[in-house]
Amino acid sequence: MASVPSDIDIAREAKIRPIGEIGDKLGIPVDSLLNYGPTKAKISNEFIGSLSDRPDGKLILVTAISPTPAGEGKTTTTVGLGDGLNRIGKDALICLREPSLGPCFGMKGGAAGGGYAQVVPMEDINLHFTGDFHAIGAAHNLLSALIENHIYWSNELGIDQRRITWRRVVDMNDRALRQITVALGGVANGFPREGGFDITVASEIMAIFCLAEDLTDLQRRLANIIVGYTRDREPVHARDLKAQGPMTALLRDAFMPNLVQTLENNPAIIHGGPFANIAHGCNSVRATKTALKLAKYVVTEAGFGADLGAEKFFDIKCRKAGLKPDAVVLVATARALKMHGGVAKADLSAENVGALVDGLENLGRHLRNIGQFGVPTVVAINKFTADTSAEIDAIRDYCREFGVEVFECNHWADGGAGTEGLAQHVADLADSGSSQFRPLYPDHLSLWEKARTVARNIYGADDIIADKKVRGQFDEFEEKYSHFPICMAKTQYSFSTDPNLLGAPSGHVVPIRELRLSAGAEFIVAICGEIMTMPGLPRTPAANNIFVNEGGEIEGLF
């Protein structure tokens, strides 16, 4: 039996067109593309500024059920749907996030799709790409350096070293850096204190980068970052350190969205990359709004399950950017549903309709949750060869109770041809005008009630809990920032904060152990349960299998 080609083998066989040809499909002049080699480019700020009078296309969100080790294929479906829409004659463009190096060398993998539904050049996209994450990390750590330098020379601002809230970042899973001591080694190195690192995708700079409308807004938001407090508990901002100018300079080129293509030579914009379990999990507003001016249908994705990425897409990104989504595609697999129904990963290839039916509770809660936002939904089944007709029929029967259509999709094996039915239905849904989008909660609700609303209405929890210190943080932030949305940081594997509770648990409580103010990004991060903002590597990381062969090609990368 012939072996199944790997994602990287498929990507290497692709007939990639010069990026100028892809830009031409969108009406982007060659002189408005800043090339990073022959197959990727940035779209110039000047060209983006010229698009303001154009009408917006339809916005389609791809999200998924709660992720499992069985796989769901959200990014793959986003790419396949974009190809399918173009295949049936629709003017479509996809918008994705950039991959983080942490998962590439850890356990989750990249973010370029899979099989015959990929964006290319795959190796470049997954490893460094156009350097955007490096720029974000440099801007973040420049602010760290400016803080330390100010304290070393004079500390005219009276920064209390015990109340510095700004951590450092690196785009790698390195658990040893979660808590560190800085400035050891004597007087010349500054004043020793505790510090720590987050992964770059959890940086407030990343969040600002992805929510800013333009360079002016980017610089304004950077200026508003709070880095710590004085002894009198007065906030110290990045602007007090005159940091926003040089930080914006480092981010200027990175802020231009990146243009690449799918295996079928359809355009794709990839820009920004916050995680949805510890940040807001959506590609940049800059990229999405640009895409809406360039195509009639824009397909984007939000990270992890709909309880995380989709909720934050609606309640943070759409709220802040004034976006109104027209349709939602909820991705599921029979394998993942069986795992939610209690089947071990090793047994997923065997038909088990009973377990799948039990697991459908997870799908059902996601459908109910999305319904609260008023956006019409369709379910896409990412098809595996071991799926049986009885299993697919069970999913279809279940979704019929919600009035939701179900489409089997074979985009992994067949590319856009495997999503034609889904593509036509999504286009019809987006064109129907039936979306009545609304966020889950109003701006004027208190911060505590916003977090409680998400926990109850999205996670199925009875309530939220927090100790006295965290309740004090809620009260403190309520005075000035009550209008901010809440960004819940929790495990992606469960509706609860326990990653082992699969399916659709209810009646649990959501413990909030810390609040982090993102004054520049304009939201409050509520860190729940045991979630970490600096992940660790697994016992056997993916990095162990990656090498460069004698021909100079990368091996072991998916």
C-alpha cells in the first residue's frame, strides 16, 4: 500500500506562483508589494490607505469544537473553504494567524493547514516567516530594557520595583523562564528583583498589534501600556518612559499584512498570532479589514474551540473593530466527538456510534453558544477515511434538531473540490442577511459580571470564584476600566478549567487566580485554573524529529 504523503511533501510539490501574480488577482499593484523573496510579500500601508472608499465583503468565521488529540482541522478547513469558494466562482480571500515557534517545536504543530488544503511556502510560514514575531518580541523587550535603565540611572518616576508588572517574552516553550531573578552580578547590573517570561503570543504587544487600526492607533495603544506602579500605587505608562516611539519604529514594517497563497494559488493574508487560550486568538484587525476591501468573501479563523477563539473574536475583536460577521462554520470530526464520548485515542478508528452520540453534547453546546451571538452557523465534518456512514448520519440527525446543515468535507485529500457543497452553502448563508450579530455582554456591565457571564453562558459553569487579592484587583480595575471586555485565559481542552473534563461539563466553578490589565490592548485578562502564559515542552518534543538533510531541505516538519 502506498504511503500517505506528509504535509511537507505535498507542499514541496506545489506549483507556487510569483507573489506578484497573486497580488494581481486582488488588484494590488506590484509596487504596492514589499517582496520577501519570490513567494511572499507585505502589502504596503499606502495601498491599504487607498482602499477606504471600497465596500466591505462578507465576513465568515471558522471555529471548532473543543480540541482533542484526535484533531479537528480548523485551519485546514479555513484553507479548504477558501479554495472551495474560489473554485465555485466566488471572489474569496482567507485570513489566518501566523504560527508561533513554540508549538512548531513542541507538540501542537504549525498553522499552515494540512494535506491538500495548505498555505505555502509552508516551511517559511511556520519558521520565522517575515520576521513579525521577532519584531514583536524585540519591541516588547525594548520596553523591559527601558524600565530597567530608568530605574538604574535615576528612577525619577518613582517606579516601585516590587510592583513592576511588565514581564519579558520569548517565542519558545521554555518553562524554566516562567519565574526568574534579574539584575544579578553586582551594582553595574542594576537592582536584583523577581521577573519572568511569557511566550511572545501572550504579549500585550501582540494583542495591540492585532487590534490596532493603523500606525497612529498602534502608537497610541503602545503609549497606554502600564508597566508598573509607584509606591503610591500610581500607574506608570510606557509613554512616561518615552517608549512608544521606538517600539512603533520596530513594528512599522511588521504591521503591514503578509500576502501568500494556497496550494491552489488562491490569495491568503497571514498576520499576527495570539493564542486563544491565553490571549484573544485572532489574526490582526489590519489584515481582516484589508481583506474585506479586497474580496467579496473573507474567511478567517479563531483559535482553539468556539468557547475560546470564537467568544473572543465576537466579544473582543468584533466589538473593538466594529466588525459584523455574516456566518460561522463550526468544524468537528467524528474522531474527536468519539473522544469526547469517552473513547481512547488508540480506539478511534473503530465505529462507535454510541460514544459519538455521547460526544455530541460538546458540539451541541458550541452550537448553542454561537447562537447567543446571533450569527447563522453550519457544521463542517472534516472527514477521515475511517468515518462510517452511521457516524456521519448521527451527527446530521443531531444537528437537524438545531436547524443546522451538516457538510462532509474532504479538503485534506481533495483541496477545494472537497468543500464545494460547504462553500455554496456558506456563500448563501452570508448573502442571506440573516446575521443579527450582538456581543455576549454590554460594555457597561461590571468586570466581575462580564467574567461571570462568559463562565455561565459559554462554559456552563455555576459561577466564578476568586480569592480576596483577586477580588481586590477586580475592584481596583473597575474604577477606570469597567468598559473593557474580559479576555478569559483557560485550558482549551474543556469547557471547565480541568483539561480532563471532556464533553460538556456543567455545574462547575471557574477559579480566577490572577487579573492582568492590558491597558494598551484595552481588555482585562482573567487567568483561570492552572493555565500557563509560558508553556513547556512535552517529554518528546517535535523538535527532536526536525533536521536539515544533505540537500539543505528541512525534514520532520509535519
